Amino acid sequence: MERTGLAEFLRSRRESLRPEDVGVVAGARRRVRGLRREEVAQLAAMSVDYYSRLERGSGSEPSTSMLDALARVFRLSLDERDHLYRLAGHNAPDRVSGTSHVSPALLRVLDNLSATPAFVVSDIAEPLAQNSLAVALFGDWSRFSGDDRSGIHRWFTRPDSERAVYPPEDRERQGRSLVASLRIAVTRRGANSSAARLARELERSSPEFARLWADHDVAHRFEDHKVLVHPEVGTIRFDCQALFSEDQSQTLVVLSVPPRGAEAEKLRLLSVLGSTRFTS
């Protein structure tokens, strides 16, 4: 671990960001350049004391999950993320086999989407980032670990809970869409990848997945319209747009409604309910 190099790199990244780059309200009396240390710590879900020690060159070796969180906060490119890993004494993650690193370009777009649900997922439907309305609509995906981090895995192994947000008539189409996108991920990543392992495990454990996998559908499928069911707000009909990273490994999904009418009222209610949960 290169303590001095890591400290200088973290400090330079923190000072290069503007608060508005990461959705922080700057305030009228702000005197520091870039973000404050406590803002970085809060965004990365770590203690202020620990992050401050890293910047002073006196902290213990950070875990890879902490490094991933810092890479997201600082909007690091893949080259910058790999540099961060090496300074911290870790090998850089394999770029081909899948990663928790979020495309900075997609994050910049997500940062500006506060009035509509939006989220970033990997090519095997692992959650990489959610805004507050997406959490209010789907729940906090960051609570999942292991194989359950993949929404595809949860769809076929936890159907009672995972599919509740979709009306029954749309569930076949959604399952088929997930399988078709997984086949693309397997081809892109290779036979020894986590995507291929996921497909093999689901073929063994889920007859429904095996049936759909045998159809050899291949597609990035994001319907123009999506109907979702919230337990308190009810049914909301969304327009759905998808924006892919350059290498097609990550997708930003944006769910919007017309600015007036019943769907807009439901979305405003969802926002209020979500804010109540987040502050309670």
C-alpha cells in the first residue's frame, strides 16, 4: 500500500469535484475547494475519521468494497479506478469479467435525475446505482449480496418477492427479456465468467429459466412502456428509456411519466412516501 500516493490521489480527486457534480447542495458560505471530507465519507458510506486518516496517509488498508465506493463518489474512469486499487495495495479488477465500477458518463446523467426513478445495472442486472425514487419504487438493491445481487438470479429463485412489482400479465415478457440479455453477457464475457456460471446454475435450479434459455433469444430488451405496481401508490405506467455504456456492459434505465395527469400524481406521492422512509 502506497500511503502517501493514495493520500495525494484521494485529495486531488476530492478537490477536483464540485458539489453539484455529485448532487450535494453547496450552500452560500462554502469556502473549501471541491467536496468536504465529511461529504465524501457520507457518499461512500464510511466514517469521516477513517476517510480523513486515508487522506493523511495513516489509515489501514481499505477493502475493495470501500475502493469501489470511492471510485463511484469520485466518478473515476477505469484507468483511475485501477490506479486507486494499486495505490491501496490491491490488484486491479478484471475489466472483462464484470465489475462494480460504474460508468462515470452514466453516473453524471443519473446525478441529474431526481424527479423520476432511474438506476444503473450491470449486464447481469447487478445494481450499481439507484436514485431515491428508484429505491422507493423497487426497494434498496444494495442490501443483496452474493448471487442475489443479480436481478436475474432473484427473478428465477425468489419469484414471489421479486416479481411483485410487475403485473402478472407482464411477468413472462420480463423473464424472457432478462434471459435474452444474459445470453449476450455470457457471449461477451466468456465461458468462465460469472455470467456463464449464473446461467449454468439457473439451468440446473429453475425449469422456467431452462425453458427460456433453450429458445436462444439474444437481445437487449427494454420495452418502451413499463407497468409497475407499488403496494401503497398502486399501478404506475411508465415510459422507459435505456442508455448503455460504451462497451454495453452497463445500462442506465430511466422511468418517466407525462408531466400532468394521474401518473404524475402517483409519482409525486411515491416521492413523498420515499422521502418519509429515508428520513425515518
